[in-house]
Amino acid sequence: MAKKKSKVDERQQLYTDNYFSRGHWLLKIWQTLIGLIGWIAVIIPITTTVLSFWSIYDRRVPRIWAYQEGIFEIKFIGILLLFAFAFTSLFAVTMTIIQNRKRDRLVEQWPTYNPINQKKRQNALAKFMDDRFGPAETRENVRYYKVQPEQNLDTDEIQQLYDKDDINDLD
């Protein structure tokens, strides 16, 4: 049993993160500190900008800076973002409508494959795989199956099988 388990472990790639394992307190403190500094570096500029912009309209809000150029830039970027959001939303809605209409017209009207040939292809492929790799029940119930070099498939071998039986829909 131990030998079988070691083979399974050999094939698996295991990823670990010492932050979540027991011990490693210095690593946990260091990574938590770096994460908090990163969040502070994000939150402080956003808070400063929002409070400064808001203080123009409400005198009760503490004013951190009140440069006219900065206020103009915030308004300008806000207009640009609103414009970009409007066009992105318009594009997304338009593409959704076009794709839904296309799907209704093309895909759902008729199958994209020949259903009669599909069953023939499934049977031909199952027979080919049984001849090449053994019975399906054996292949599907074994935990580890090693393909011999002579069993490898050529690039167009299945295509040739379909051509031989005249069940290829790609003609």
C-alpha cells in the first residue's frame, strides 16, 4: 500500500504555502505587515482625493488640498470614465443582442453535424480504440494506464479512419 501511495505522490505536484501551515510566525508577521502597508498605500491616496473633492461642496468635510487644477483633473477623469462606461455598456449590450440573434438563427435551427454520421463515427472510433488500446471497460476502470510508443496515434490517423469509412463531415 505504501509503495502504491508513493507512486501517486510522485505523479502529483503539490503546492504549499507556509503562511497557512503551523508555525512560521516570522513569515506570517512579515507578510501581514507587507499586505497592510500595500493596502494603506492604496487607501490613503483615494481617501485624500475623495475628501478633497467632497470638501468643495460641503464645508464640514476636512480640506486636505484645494488646488483648482486637481479638482479640474478629477472632474475631467470622471467625465472620461463615465463616457468610457457608457460606450462599453452600449458595446456589450449590442454584442449580446447580435450573438443571441445569431444563435437563434443558426445554431438552434439545425445541428452543426450530421447526426447519422455521428453515431457511425462513435462506433468506428470505439472499435479503433478497442483494437489499439484494449477493451473500453479495462481502460476506464484502471487507475494508471501507460501507452506504449507503438500505440501513439499519428497526427491524422483518426481523420484517415473517417475517410476510409466515408463518415467524414469535413469534406
